[in-house]
Amino acid sequence: MSNKKPPQLDNERYHIFVEADEEIPSIVSRIQKTKHKIIGLVVTRGSGLLQSMVNLKLLKREAERLEKELVLITIDNVAVNLANQLDIKVYENIKTTEPLSEPQREAPQMREKIKIDKTSPDPLISIHHFQDSGEKEVEKKEQKDIQNLPEGTDDVSPVNSDKPELRQDQPQSHPNDMPLTVSGFHDKKDIDSAASADVRQFPSERTFTDYANKITNPDRQRISLKPKLRINKKIIIFSAIAICIFAAGFYFFAPAAVITFTVKGEDFTDNFRVEANISQKTISLEERKIPAHLIQEEKEEKKNFPATGKKNMGEKSRGTVTFYNSWSTDVQTLPAGAKISNGDKEFTLSGETKIAGATLSLSEGSIKTNPGVSDGVVEAAIAGENYNLEPTKFIIVGFNSEKQSKFYAESQRKFTGGSTREVKVVSAEDIEKAVQQLRGQLEESLLNQLIEKNPSKTILKDATDFDVLNRQVSVNENDEVEKFDLTLKIRSRNIGFEKETFQKSFMDILKFELPKDKDLHLTGGEEIATEVKEKDIEKGRLVIEGSIKAKIAPRLDEMKLKKLIYGQKVGAAKETLSQQPDIEQVDISVSPEWLSSRIPYFNFAIKTKIEYQ
């Protein structure tokens, strides 16, 4: 539980950490859930939210509807510019109380008059409707040609004629090979229509029957293609314009440039802990928590193992020993099972044996101790012919050294009956080794099964618990067999989490911890090393420590650098960029080289890369 005091809802700024790909509805929902009046959206650089004024307008409108003030916490230059245009305050980080800049917008002139020119200018290009007016133009042309003919001519062709004037009372005859030009018609039907129209246009005192017949004769007609030629000219003009536009567009848009900046890179290593919890539904960068899932699998397997233990199934050696008691004058009793040893091999007393107490005697002025004597039967501790010992002396196991020197046993005859016969048996080591081997195989198989069934999740072995649910051995310990069967049933339980969720959360937290004037550049080969620090399967809680090694460099405003060299030649662009701070070296390649040696005029055609010294 947090020990923080309740915030003052009207004055304190409440921070919402926005993911790079978080949607607008999700942000609005989070704004609606809080009761604070000032909402601060903490947004990382490059977030899609910062690249669209529409997104910011929607969020601001929703905040105003909820009677809340919306501010941004970011250092993204694009976001600062857009926010200033929308009267949204921007703060450098969550601790600052003064905005980066107060947006000021000029108030509109309320009394300013705007004049609107409602007159319609004449069209720049006249449009000719060939379908509607073509026939009329042909008719007018024919009428004009016919009316311009000299009176009295015997040739009605538009071509000038030097024949004598034709009088009205003279019969009109025309040669069959008279040429006639008709504009704008391509079939006999159109020619007939034009001919009848022209005959009606002639003065009533003249008769031009032959002229009409001449027109309707398809063998003598000549078709003019003037309108079609006019269309082809326009097509040629439009094609030329299109080619020019295409060439200009290709010249401006086709070139591309790749600019490689060389800066002094610094090794950067950072690590922090993230908690994965099955009760967590969403990512919390403030608490550094991510959602997790409890995943479990079970597997049972039976396997055969060889017995490697050895057991001597021969007979035990037996013999009789004489006990000597010089330790006490009292009777000494040795219970059955008491052990004696010759220093190498042990024997056990078959039954209880009482040894008489020692006696004292005086001989030649000296006191002599006479030990109490008693016989007992002993048996070798284990079978084997090597226990058939020759007569020897034994100590009684368990006595101190002084008592052992005065209370001992001796054999007078060789022990007999011992024999050796080794057989294979199931030893305790065999069973334990089989359990460990089969369990290891099952655990590895279950772990691979978890990974295969959950490809989008991170499954760590250290985040997995394995429990033995069932164990069965087909024989007992020391059973005389060649092989035995072992059956094991194992359950695996793992706390897994989404790979992308963990990596994204890690990188977002990492970006917030970078120095303000530094930028993180990843080559794609970096890996986040993970280590499990805490694990509680029952509560569904896992604490992971992640660490990464990367490069950081001075933060470059790539957009600003691009604008400095728009349209410049490659040499001039290199010189311009080399003079900028924090840049050690600049390499520029332009393609295609045969088209242009200048930097493109558009941002999308310029790609930048950063390399480190």
C-alpha cells in the first residue's frame, strides 16, 4: 500500500503515461476515470500521438468537455510546436512546474471586413463541343462556299473557275469528274444531309439539281479531316505537357540521399527490475508492473533402468572365540550382537555370553591377575570366504583402549563356513539415479512444451516450478533383478509474460532514465538479459531484473539538419553539416548519380544513419 497523501484534485497535476502505440479511445478512457482537474500526458519521443494535430485536438476537446485542463510532458520538438498551436502547455518532465513556453495567439480582428469577388472570370480555355456543333459548322462552311461561287459558272466546286458566265435560261450541265470538298463528314448519310441543306440555301431563280446529285455520289466525294487534325494537335500538346510534368516530377522526386553522421558514442549500461503479476491487467510504468499469465502442463512417463548394485549372497563365516576378563573381578556380560574385530573384519556374538571375573594370586612375592575366561560363538558381519580367519586376537568394539587391552577375545581354531556369491540387485543409488534422470528429461520436455505452446510469451526456466505428482518403482531396494521400471508424473507451473510487452516497457523506462541531452541508438543486435530475482508461483508474482548494453550519443535534431541542406550540392551539404556541433564526420550518397548531384528537396527522400566512433 502506498503511503502517499491524497492529492489535491484541483491543483495537482495527475500524470498518465502514454504508450507509443496507444489509441485515442484508450487515453480518453483513462482521462475519464481520474477525478483530477489537471491531466498531464507523459509521452515518449516518436509517439504517434505527437505527430498528429487531429489527435491533440480530440484529446483537448474531450478534456474541456470533462472540465479538465490538458497538458503535455515531453521533449519532442514536433509535439511542442503542435501543442503551442492548440494552446496546450508543455512541460519538460514530470517534476517541472513551469511550462517550456506559454502559447500566445493573436486575437482575430472582429471588425475586419472580408471582400469576396463573386464575378466569374472568363474561362482560360474555350471548350469546343464537336458532337453538338460539328454538323452546324459544316453546314455553314458549305453555304459560304456555295454563295461565294461566281454567277453563271458551270462548275459548283469551291475551286475558282474561268468558264463563261451561265445564264439562267441556259440548261445546266456539269461534268461527272467535278471535284467537290465537304468538310466534317465521313459517311454518305451525312453528305446527303449537307447536300439537301445546301440546295435549300440557293436562290430560287437558280437550279442546282446536278450539284445535289454530285454531292450524293459517293464516288466523287472528298472527305476533309480538319476537325480530326485539330484533335490530334490537342493530344500532342497535352502529351507534351504531361511529359514535361513527369520529367519535372522525376527530377524533383526521384533522387534520394543517405546521410551518415559519425558521432562519439558512449557505452551505456542500465538495469532495473520489473514485476510480472497475474493480477495486473495493464502496463504500469509508474509502478513498473506488467501483466503475466500462470501457465501449467503435466506429463507422465515410464522408463526401464538397469540394476547396477551388487550383493554377496554367499554364507557367513562362523567360529568360536575365548573371552578374557582381566578388567574386573566381577562377572562381565556381553549381549548377543556385540561386535568384535581383528582390525579389518567384524564379527557379531551369536548369543549372550557371561565372562567370569578376574582373580588375584600371590606368587613369589608378586600379585598376579588371573583373567576370567568364557567361550562364545561369533558370526561374520557379511558373507564371504575371506572371513574364514586363522586363529587371531580380537578387541571388543565399543570399549575404550585401556579396557580393550584387558578385556579381549582370541580364536584358537580357524573360522569356517564363509563363502562368496555375488548377484545384481537394485540398490538405493540405482533408484535415486533413475529418478533424477527421468525427472530431468520430463522437466526439459515440459519446458519445451510450454515454449512451443506460447510462442508470444517469455518462458524462463527459473520462473518455473516442477512438482512430482506420482512416483512408482517396480521393485524394492536390494531385490535381485537385472532391470526395473520407474514411472514419474511431473507438473510444471510457470509465470510467463508477453515478449513485446516486456521489451517495450523496458525500453520506455530506459528512455525516461537517459540524460536529457543524450539519445539512445539501438543497432538491433542488443539483447535484454533477464534474471529472476523473486518468484511466488502461488501468488502469481515474478520479479525480473533486466539489463542491456547499448550506445548513447549526443541528441541530434535530424529534421533541423535536413532542412539546412535542402537542394544543396553534396560538397556544400557536407561542409554545412560538418560545422554543426557533436558531428565528427559526414558521408553523403545520392542516387541516381547520373540524375542529380544535389540533396533532394523533400524530407521523405533523405534518410539518415548514425555511426559511432
